[in-house]
Amino acid sequence: MSSPPPSSAPPPAEPAPLTGSAFTRWRNTYPRGFRLRRGLNWFVLGAMYASYYMCRYNFRFATPGMVAEFEFNKSNITDMLSAWALAYGTGQLVNGLLTDRIGGRTAMLIGAVGTIIVNLTFGFGSFVGSFSTMALIWLLNGWFQSFGAPGMVKINAAWFHRRERGTFAGIFGFMIQSGQFAINNLAPIILAGFTIGTWVVAKDDWRWMFRLPPLITATMVVLLLLIPKESPEEAGYPGLVNDDEAPPDEGVRAGIKESFVTIFTHPLIWFYAVAYACTGAVRNSSDQLAILYFVEQLQLDLSKKPAAVFYTMNLMPLMAVLGSFTAGWVSDRFFKGHRSPVAMTLYYFESLVILCAAGVIYMGVVGPTPGGVFLGCLFLVLVSLTANSTHAIVGAAAPMDIGGRRMAGFATGVIDSFQYYGTAIALPITGRLIDAYGWGVWYPTMAGFGMIGGLAMWRVTCKQRRLKQQAEAASIGET
């Protein structure tokens, strides 16, 4: 399919959504069977992306074993995670732009196959114990995983109206967190060891963390090939075009130059990107270092499947889902599709939670006692709630609003890349500070990012207000 010529001017910064009864009438025009077909489409895409998460968060459960076997310190572990984040962030930019050209399903397939190969390589090829080799392998995993989010968001941008996308972001949060929930429950089983016939998985053999989850991703590859369609038109539902999108005869793909220029010059994109860097700095630090925190600060033995770890690691994605869905629904229902007011509030609340946690930890009450373990787990759950709420609406809903059905892939790539650039900067600093001063510096290191994210969202709100005033003034002038 040939690319349409670049438009002479970028689309409006914030297209006016349908409101009130107009939106209700539009939504009620969905033909019979459309919602079921869209749900099936979305379920397979979400399950595929959840399997990406299983092949990402398996790393944190392997870290205590790698530390014990190879005598890695927190700096080594966070450097490996930083390499992954740099590759993922850069991949989001490059592969997000490519996704608008090749299509979302192809992008997700490329990422899935690469993720499978890299995880199996890590599981079977990491006996050398070389930090540089293991970091390189995990860096490649970051690159292939970066195909996932642009591909999924691009497809769903064609299937969801603007006033539905916040709720979609909540469902997006549920699906991806289901991958984290799955690995949280599968990992203790693997680390405890088991025997099935002649197949023996030894206790605490962390390499199996990279051998079993990719098999689930391989299953999802088959389903991705058979079921999802990139647009309603491909599934036999023509004419269901959002009020702020290109006409159906232009399809869902855009030329590389057109997508690059349109998204890079969008008046809101970089404010969202800066805010998302703050989300990444907090979210990935709390997620990826939680297991080491349990082992070293709270002195919990993972092989004994402690209840504190089980409940915390399952409550974290559960609260993340609750926060994601609520934030998306509120932005749709009460703010007519505007994301910035909700995100700004969440960032400020996140800062408050982190500051409270830092104060309690500074007093020395978080440690290997029942009360200390409870507080340590509680703060992780609260941080997960706030960080993942912004993760969904800033990283999923906003790119669809900005890029539409034709350029949501690159919009996602630009915004999401900054989440991981923020991670790549924050994690090495965090690891070195923990090595030098202990776990007491963990939360203070995260504390400022929420405030910066809130300020960025405040700037988005101000910019949207000015753009609306300019559009109204121009409309009056034309009349």
C-alpha cells in the first residue's frame, strides 16, 4: 500500500471530541457483532503483550541467584537493567516509526520472536558468568521488546474512539499487569524446584526463569497470526472511523517522513515525554529492585515462598490495574478525554507517598520484623498504584490521542522511549547509592521524579488551554 503524501500541516494539537448525547449516538451506531470482534482482537493483543511482560519481569526473580553465583552487586544488576532500558527506549523511537509503516501486527510478531530467542539464549547461554555477555544479551531483549507497545497501541487506536481510549488504557493496564501477575506466581514455583517424570528443575536454578516463560510467548505468536486485524475495515466493519481520524480510504499506515515530522513537531508530545521519564524512573526502580529488597533489607527467603512476598507481588499489579482503570475512566468520563489533569494529580500524590515512605524508612522501622516487613510491602504497593496509573493514561491513551489511527505507533514510541531513558538514568544512580549507603536511600532517590512529572502535566494543561483559546479566536475571526 503506497503511503499518502505528507499533509501540509500537522493535525490539531487536541482534536475536539464528541460530547454528551452526540457521543452516545455515535457509539450506539456500532453494528451487530462489532464489540465482540473488537474484544477478541484486544484480548489476543493484550495477552501477547502480557507474555512480553513475563519475559521481562522474570529478570528480577533471577537477580538473587545471579548475585549469589557471580558475586554481582547492585551496581552490576542496575547496569544490566539500564542497558535493557536504553535499548528499549531507543527501540521505541526507531521501531515506533517503523510500526506506522509496516503495521502493528507485524511489529508485535517481530518483537515476540526476538524476545523468545533472546530469553532462551540467556537461560541456556549464561553459564559463562561474564557481566558484559549477560548485559549484551539482556540489551537485545530490550530492543526486541520495544516492538510490542507501538504495535499494540497502533492497532487499538483504529478500534477505539477518543472518548473510549482512557477506559482502553485501563484495560491495557489490566492486560499487561496480568503478565506480571503470571510471572509473580510462576517464578516461586520454578525457584522452589519440581519434578515431572524425568524432567527435573532444581531448587533455586534461576536459569529456568528464562526458559519457561518464552514458551507462553510462542503460544501467543500462533494466536496473533490467526486472530487480530489491524483495523475494523480489515475485519469487515467499514466506515467506523473516529471523528478525529483520517478517512478509511487512507488506511492505518503512514509514511516514515510524514509520521516523523507530524509527531516530532506536535505541541504536546515533549511534555508528555518528560512526564513519562519520571514515571519510568519510579516504576521500573520499584518493580525491578523489589525482589532484592525483600532478600537483603527484609531478609526473606524466596525459596520458602514467604506470604509477604506472595501477597505483595500480587497486590502490586492488582493495585496497578485498579489505578490504571480508574484514571482512564475518570479522564474519559469527567474530563472528556483530556489526560493531563488526572495525570498531574497522580504525579503529585505519588510524590507524597514516596516522601512518606522515605521518612518512615529513615526512622529505621522497616526491616526484618513483622511490622517492618508489613510497612516495606505496603509502600511498594502504594508506589505501584500511583506509578502505574500514570503509566496507562500517559503511555497508552495520550499517544493514541496525539497520533490517531495512522501515527499512534510513533507517538507511542516517542513518549514511551522517555520512560526508559528516565529508567536508564535513574537505575545506575540508584544502584550505586544503595551499594554505598544501603537501602535507606532507595525511596529518597525516587522522591523528586513525581514532582517533575506533575509539573510537566501542568504545562500540558496550560498549553491545551492556550491552543483552545487560539482555535476559538480563529473561528470567530473567520465568521
